[in-house]
Amino acid sequence: MSRDRRAVLTVIALSLLLVGGLTGGATVLLWRHLDRNLDTLDRVAGPRPANIATAGEDQPLDILVMGSDSRDCAGCAVDRHTGEGQRSDTTVLLHVSADRTRAYGISIPRDMIIDRPSCREPDGGTAPAASDVQWNDAFAVGGPTCTVRQVEAMTGVRIEHYLVVDFGGFRRMVAALGGVEMCIPADIVDPKYGITLKAGTRRLTPTESEDYIRERHVLSYGTDTGRMKRQQAFMAAMVHQAVSAGTISQPTRLYSFLDAVTGSVQLDPDLDGLHDLIALARDLGRVGTDHIRFLTMPSHEDPDDYGRVKPTQPAADRVWDLLVHDEALPARLSTGSISAGAVPGSGRRDRGPGAATASELEYAGLCA
């Protein structure tokens, strides 16, 4: 274990002892509880891109975050549906630069048409490669490791770590933050799925939060483009709130949030449990909210197939090449992006490269 990582764990343990009035044995029990919460996924099989080393002690991090739309887990029966298998409802590639001065959360459209590589199936068999399939087909065929393979095949980026969050886990994390503050510009009424959200700025409950980020039939003309933007804004708000509300610095809040996170995610086998999860959070903390941006990969709707999406070239390949070499994205390749330091509707103007315009935010159902 590195010296920095030991220091982080020591600070958390001492804080729990001093603020919570716990004994050393109680602290160990809490730590073991959090570590046992974690569920480990399979290892990615098959040929993979090589890491391009950079100078210095730190290395860039590329983490794939997937949101499963399974209805079969505890608390996951949304939309009044169950037993429909699972797909990657959300796929976000999180890149943290080696010098920890910037981070990008890049959404990959679930409705994008792509060529899928061969993948290992959950029963041990092999799913053959397929052409012109929808992006989230990979998760349905081979689970998260198949999606990792697909991301690496499309981008050339080596994924160091990956994790999966389901509907129930999402709600638990929102609850641990005491709700997430968002600004809704106009009332949202979707009778098909029973969604009713009033306009205004307030802390959304876990259920309201889920409704807000999943709504796609009333807002954005039924496409996924606006929903991705809304999800990006919500992730930015969660990051901002966790930092600004002192969640990381206050031991009792930190423990509550870690309990929700560790009980809500599945991790790749290369993450050394809670130790590495906290180290990842620490790396993001070093970046600072003003330099964490969320955006969508360059893509466009297929004019011949409504609702389907295609990569926009050569811009998409240029984005992936910059990430592989750990270089900053220029404004022209990060258009429509959202900063965790200037969440839409917060009253703070986003002056970052490629910041989303008022019309882009309105289309997504976000306050400017």
C-alpha cells in the first residue's frame, strides 16, 4: 500500500475515533463492514489496449461507470417492470489526468449504433462479434466486461477500473447526500410513467431524482440526447454537493455516504476494495470541482433511423486520441459540457471550454 493511501486511511480512522467517540475496535468493525459491502465483478478477457506511460509519480486514470437498468435487484422495480434482464442504461468514461488538474466524464449514447467485439458470456461461452448493433447490446450479451471491451475497441483507451450502479444503488447514494439540489425550469408531467415534477430549485428526493434523470418521453422530444445532458448535470451536482457540503471532510457524513456507495456498486477485481475506492475519491478531490467537466462524445442522430445515434468523425476519434495521450480537450471537442463547479441553475456562470449554452440546457430540461 502506498504512503499516501495509508495516510488517507489513517486520517479517516482517527476522525471516526475523535468525532464519533468510537473505540479502535469499533472503527475496525466499521471498516470491515464497508469492505464487505463491496461486490466484485469478473476480469476482462481478450486483447486490450496498452497503457501509455507518463512522467511523474501519478498516472492518468480511465474509469468506466455503467448504470444497469436491471429491475431484478432490491429497489430496482421502476417503471412498473421486472424480470427484463439488464442493459447499460448509462455509460460514462471518466478520465482523470496524470497531474490531477482536470477530469472529464464523457457520456456514450446508449442508442448509438456500433460494431461489437466478441465477448465472454456469463455462462462461460463466447458471443461472436456483431456489426451495426445498439451500444447497450453489449451489456445484455456479456455484462459489464463486454461493455469494457466495446469501449476499448472503439476508443483505444485502456480502462483501468470499472464499476456498475443499479437503480436501487443510485437512490441510496442520493439519500446519503440528503437529496440533490437541482433547478427544474418548468413543470414536468409524464402520465405514461407517472412522473410529475414541479418547477423550481430544491433538493430532489431519491425517487424524484431517478424520475428526473430517466425522463425521456416529455422532454427532449423523446430522444436520449437531452436525457444524457440532464444526467451529466445531475452527476455534476452530486460531485459539487459532496464536496461543498463537507461530506468528504466530516467523518459521520463520509461513513454514511461510503456505506451507501459500497452497498450500491459492483467493482472490477483490480480494485483493492475500500482502500482503492477511497484513493479514487481522493484523486478526484485533488482535481477540484471547477476542473471536472461532463460532456457527450461527438455524435449525431441518424437521419435515416430516428432515435439512433452515430459517432461524428473525425471529432470522436480525436477525443479518444487526446485521452489516450492525456491531453486537454479544446472547446470545439467539448461543446455542451457541464462543470461540477458551476451546476446549471446554481447562479454561477460556467466559463469553461465548450460550456453548454442556454438553449442546450433548456432542451435537456435544465435551468440556465
